[in-house]
Amino acid sequence: MNSTVIEMPYGGDMIQATLPTGRLLDTLQVGEAQALENRDHAIREAIENPIGLDQSIFQIVKPGETVAIVVPDSFRTTRIEQVLPILVDGLIAAGLAEEDITFVYATGTHRGPTAEEGRRILGGGIYERFKDQAFTHDPRDEANLAYVGTTSRGTRVHINRLVHEADRIIATGAVVLHYFGGYGGGRKSIVPGVASIATIASNHSMNLHPTEDAIDPAVRIGGLDGNPVAEDMLEATQLTHVDYIVNTVLNRDSEIAAVYAGELEAAHMAATKFAHDLFAVRIDQQADLVIAASPSTQNFVQTHKALFNSYQAVKPDGRIILLAPCPEGLGGDQFTKWLRLGSREAIIAGLRKESEINGQTALSTIQKAPITYIVTQMDEEEVAMLGATRVDSLAASVSRALADLAAAGRTDPTIYLMPSAAYTVPFPKLEGAGQQAAD
């Protein structure tokens, strides 16, 4: 092809580079979906007409009952802040007192939100009304964890006591495809969202093949049935009493495209079907080069989703260029600890002894990062720990990637662009390519 100028997002800006050669196959992007018309009315309609239940939450709750509303942490965009005023006002209209409503941030193993982040998660009005009734889940605080039972796969389930002991639990979140849980939202708001560190570790240990030193192929993105991690999550969540979920699905502009409310599994399954149509992209072939952006993820642990998705679209000996500012760096000491083990074999051995989500992410990363050039605010040492190569600009990374491919005899490489790589999930049609498990 003739030289082509490409433009990709980086942080809050757009940056450009020239592709002097190559064949641009496609721009892989989240599907088109309009934002909700008359948003507040649509949200209220969804909540009042639940999926899988005969009564809405406004009919289920009784005056004098306590309600725990589980909300996302600061590492996800969900637009739940647009849902909460309608949900809360409806609960109060049903006879609940404000003091009987508690919010719990579903942090899993992440850090808790700052006050500013809490305001963004809940929305300004709800935050001001309920900031003293909003609590961060601590998966290591045994005094505030309640044992609720053991799953058939042996996971001992401890759930945040404020959540479990409330008369009613409402779980909120957004549904996207998840690289080993199948999908976000639904059950994931509770396990791992408000589960103990040991419960999370036991559940995530099912990521590994039971007898081989490899990821279990049944553990897959966009797949729930037969996925041991996802099935154990659901069983663990069902040991407590989630009375209602309210899940959003966002479009490519982070606007609410759909809202699903009702019974834990039924409403979530309906949301996953819409999310899959929106976020999953079938591709006829994998490319020599994938240029991907994750412009707003705060650290590499969250950016890993973009790397995972990009890897689905690239040939095994191809190259990835990943644009990811990561202003908070790698994402914490736990992730760094696993990266320092240095090899796939060492990480798998460590995970056999003590399964932990950061270890799973590290294992996936070191498989994919060696073919990756990263444009980022992370320093050389941090990027080297990932196994990737840090480059100062998109233009420089394009030059280096094309030179690598030319040295391998690919002077007219095929190329995909992925401007929303953290959310766009390619599924190759090639047999055995990537983790292709679309339900």
C-alpha cells in the first residue's frame, strides 16, 4: 500500500504515525450501539420490569429492612452513577429509610477508591447523601467476613459481612467480556468483588489445567458454560443471597447502551448476549501487526485486558504495538512479586502453591509481552519486567515493528488497528488460534 497516516488515542489525546508499508486489514472496534434514549426513563423501566423475577426490587423490599448495594471500584467505567439515583429514590419511595441503605465498593484484591473516586463511582448527589454509609471491601479483614459455605469444587466462601448480613443485596456493575471469568458483571460483583482473599485465590486457581502446566482451555473469554472459574464463581455467589442485580452495557463512547435488571443469573445472561454482540469481533485471519490502544486504564494490571485482546488478533510470530499510559505503573507490589519470578514455569509453580489473581495476570502477560512494543509512562525497568520493549513514540514503535517483520521476510505485513483494545475482543476463525470460545 501507499503510506497511510493512522491516528490512535493515548491518554486524553490522539497521536499519529505513518505506516510506510503494509496492508491495513481492518479497524477492530466495539460495535455500534446508541446511548439510551430518555435515559432515566429507560433505567427505571429496566429496574421495574425485572428479568427472571415476578416482582421488582421496589416491590421486594419492605420498610425496616437493610439493603447493601454492591458497587464497582475505581478501575472500571460502568456508569452506575447514572443508575443509582433512580434505584435509591425507588427504594426510599418503597418505604426504606436512608440510614438502612449501605454501599460497598467491590474491590476484590484492588485498592479502595479515594474520596474523589468514590464521588465519581456513586455520583455527586448520592455520594453527598451516603458517603458515611459507603464502605470499601477489604478481602483480608477477617473480622468483617462471613463464612457462607463451600462450593462443590472445594472453594470455601467468605463474603463481606456488611453485604451478607443485609436483608437485601443488590449487585451492580457493567458487563464486558473477561479473559478468564467469561464476562464481567453479575456474579463477579460478589466473587471476587466482595469475597475473601482465600476465596478469590481458590476460585482463580481453577485457571490452571488440573494436571498439566498450562492454562485450562475450558477457562476462556466470552464463555461461561463449562468454564470452571465462572461456574465456581456462580456457585459461590449463590451461597449468599443476591436479591437483585442491575447491570449496564456501555457503548464505545462509554454511554449506557442497555440496562438489565432482575435475578442474578437470568438478568446477567441476557446482558452477556447483548455484550457479546457488541464487543466480540469475528476475524477471518490474524495479522502480522496489531496496533492497539488502552488510553484510559490506570495501570498495567488493568491494561492487560488490551494486551490479551490484541494477542487474539496477531499471528504467534507477529508484533503488537500497545499504547497505554499507565500513570499508576504496573499495578501494585503483588503483581510485581509474580513478575519477578521471571518465567512461565516459575509462575505456574507459584500458582500451584498459592493461586492469586496477580499471578494469573503475570502468567498471561509474560506469554504475550515479548512480541510487544509499549508506548507508556511506565519506566524502562517496569516494562522490562513485563518482558516487553518500551518505545518513546508511536512512530518509533511502528518503525521497529516493521523492521522486525521485514527481517523475517514480511515486507508487506497485514495490520489491524484496535483503538479500544481493552473492550474489543477478536475471535479468530482459524482452528486453534488464540482462546476462541464464543458462546
